[in-house]
Amino acid sequence: MAEKTTGEILKENLFLKKENGWLNTNCEEEIMSFAEGYIAFLNKAKTEREFIKEAKKLLIENGFQDLEKVGTLNKGDKVFYINKNKSLFASIIGEKPLKEGMQLVGAHVDSPRLDLRPNPLYENTDMAYFKTRYYGGIKKYQWTCIPLSLHGVFTKVDGEVIEVNIGENDNDPIFTISDLLPHLAKKQEKKTLADGIEGEDLNILIGSKPFKDSKVSEKVKLNILNILNKKYGITEKDFISAELELVPAFKAKSLGFDSSMVAAYGQDDKVCAYTSLKALLNVCNNKTATVVLADKEEIGSMGNTGMSSEVFEYYVNELLNKLNQNDYNMVNTVLCHSKMLSADVTAAYDPNFTDVFEKHNDAYLSKGVSINKYTGGNGKSGASDANAEFISYVRGVLEKNNITYQMTDMGKIGAGGGGTIAYILANRGMEVIDLGIPVLSMHSPYEITSKFDIYMAYLTYKTFYEG
């Protein structure tokens, strides 16, 4: 074998390597097994309420206790707090006092979808429909002509909560939004993609069979309400205090002949939520390790379950109280001394749409977790923009543990942009950087991730918790 030239040696030592992770992995079995668990979890947790419900089960199975039922806390204790069934914080108490900060990983559990409007049910030409308002950034045309399932709750005035999940089981009916046939779509086809389907066109077809009574009008609507009344005991008025969401009825599944990828609805950001939750379950931590599973990120992180609320400060305050470590301004001290990975996805380079990507800086499937120093758009507007010192710290965690990663941006300058919860925690004094998983077809009804990247994210979050 010929000896390497000086240039070859220099290139090997000096160039940044960006290789497909599958080429050098020695843990393919673990990767595939972990993905099986992820796929199974996704199929039970398509909405934020369902994700928190399943997360609670997983935490309890692994020895975590409800913080509100715990009197005092000690090193090694595992606790969680659920905020209005839509967001969650969980911690393993570390050896060091809380004033020295926490190691946090924060993801969000809401995803783009269609929400029912307050008065959704109507009839038109002997067909019954639900009116919707879309939630988060979607391409509206993608939501027509696909199977949809209905998830959520009716909450009655007496406090009874009725859970709804229709369209996921094989014997369930599904719902859909009709679209115009191409034979009559000449006018529609002249519109832009954004205008081809208007928001007011996203009406869900839910029935066509009339109630058999010649004396009443709106017979199909009546028949639908009669079915719902028999099954759930609700009337049309109960839609006023309901939260019902339409999501794709597709199952999460392995993708490709090689089963190397996952195709599923809601991987933004449930892929990071799942990996960060699983990573917390059995860590050996010096500082308190905490997972944050937030709601409302897709619509700006507002509201009392979004990251902009002060419920997280309440949680930290309760930890301090039960550790007997509280003092004046101690919550702010904890936050300012904490380190956090904002675990959110980023756009993967798509060779079908090269005009909006910058191939030297964008993320690629199967090349490991993606680190984004900043998000935002154009001149980094709306980004927290992590400092070099913290990036160096994160690099050290990854490189010492042989975890594959890539330093990335998202698209060409001016092509668009996006945001995460990173800036919110940075505003509270934390060291924060976005670190997540590249996704193809993000915000679509069926997103794509690499199983290799998913497992790298799990390893990253676990080692970060451990400091």
C-alpha cells in the first residue's frame, strides 16, 4: 500500500469531515431497536395531550413521582410536574446544589394541525362538515385528500372530561377534505400553491346520511349529533368547551428498502421530545438534570402552557422549596447558572429543492445531530445566537463521547427562517443552543427523519444531562 502524501495527511487532519453516519457506526442494532420504540410511541401520541399522557406513564414506570405529591426532595429523587395536561417538566435531583444550575434539554410537543372552530358543525347540500382553523405553519393544499383522525376532549360544565380518538384504529372511520378534480380546476391551477386552497376551504367531511324524519331540517347534521350524543353524551353546545384536533391518520412507519428512516406525522418536534425524555430516564448526573416538554411553540410559545409563561419558574421555585435551598432571588440564580439544549428539529438538505439550500452549511440526513448557533431569518432576527464559549462546551460533550454531529444553518439567506424556544430561555440568562434532528418535508402531514440521527440525539441528550 502506497504511503500517504503530505497533502493527504494534512487534509485528513485539518479538514472538517462530513460523512454519512451509517458508514462507521458499530451500533446499528441499537439504532434500529431504539427507532422501533420511537415509532410505537408516536402512534400513541399524535397530539400534545396524548404525548404528555404517554410521557407521564413512562416516567412513573421509571420511578418518577408527581412533584405536587412529594414533601421533601433529596439527591437522586426523580420528579415531574404536568401543566394543564399539555406541558411537562421532569428532573433527577443532582449532587450539586440547585444554585449552581441545571442541565436542561427542552423540546416542544405540539405540531401543525387543524383545530375545530368554536362552532364547527354545519350542513351543506346533504353533507355534514366541520369548520377548522389551521394551527401553525402549514401548506394548506397538503391537507386535502388525505385520511384524517379526530383527537381531543370535550369538557362538560360539570367538569367531566370526555376523550375522543377516532380514525386511528383499523375499524374506525376516517375524515378528509375534498379537493377539486383536475377536469374543472383550470382556474384553481392558475393560483399560487399558497392560494390554491384557502383557509376557509379546509372543511372536514364527516357525514352524508340523513336522520329519517320528514318534519326536521338539517337531517345530516342531526344524524351526526345523534351519533355523538349516543357515544359521548354531548350536544352541539358542548363543542364550545371542547379542544378537538384533526391530524393525519397515517401510521408512523419505517421508510425505505433499508428501513433507515422514519416517516411520520408530528416529528417536529416529537422526535426531539421523545429522545430527550428517554435520555433522562437513567442518567448519572452531578447537577440536576431536567427535561422541558413545552406546548404552543408552533404558534409563538404563548399562553399558560407555552414556554413564555412563568410556569417553569414556578417549577424551579418548588424544587428549591422542597430541597430547602430557596433564598431571595434564587430562581433567577438557578436560571442564570443553567445550561440548556433547545432540542428542536431543523430542515434537512433536500436535493429536489436545491435553490433554497446552502449545501456547505445546511443539515443532512444521517450525518448526526444538527447544531444551530442561531435561528431566525435574514440578519438572525429573533434568534438567541449562542456564544462561542458555550458552543465549545457542547462540542466537548459530543467529541468526548464520539457522537456524530454537524454544525448547520437553515437555508439560503433570505429564503425564509424559523424560531424555537431557545431565545426564551436565553432571555432568562441560560446558556442555550439549538441542537436537534434534521427533517425532510418539515411541517407536512408526513415528515422524514433518519434513524441514525434519532439515536445520536438520544446519546447527545443523555451525555449532556450528565454534564
